[in-house]
Amino acid sequence: MSAVLAYVLFKVSSGTEREVAQKLIEFDEVMEAAVVFGEYDVVAKLLTKDLDALEDFVSDHVRNIQNVLVTSTMIISRQYKAKSQRPKTK
């Protein structure tokens, strides 16, 4: 099997968004984490060697982070990349 990219969306205890995001980026599997507004509080992009590794990582590590209440994992089927820098708008 090949590498698996996924987004994990988190609902966390109120006021712990930054703490959870900072904890997430300590893991090698987490490419980036962001605090967001909306239905979820934190979003992380993960890269694992295969689907089994993703399942193990989310089950054994992500869901055990203090203040994580709910997770939703979305496996990326195809990724499109934009320009790294967008032109500034007026």
C-alpha cells in the first residue's frame, strides 16, 4: 500500500484549541494543524505510510490527546495544489 494523506477535524473543550493544535504538531505524522472557526475547532493534515498506520495513529495517539472530544477523519483521494503565493488583492 502507498502513503495516505488525511484531514482530521477536531471538536475540543472550549478554550483548548491552541493547546491541542500545539500538541498535534509534536507528532511526525502531522504535517500541519490549524485552529479554525465553525463546526470544528482544529484541523490537522496527516501523512502515514498506509491505511493501517493511519488507523493506529488516530486510535492510539490522536484520540488520546487531552481535551479532544470528537474527531472526524477524511482520507484525501486526490489532491490539487494551488500556487504557493497568491497575488495581493486591492
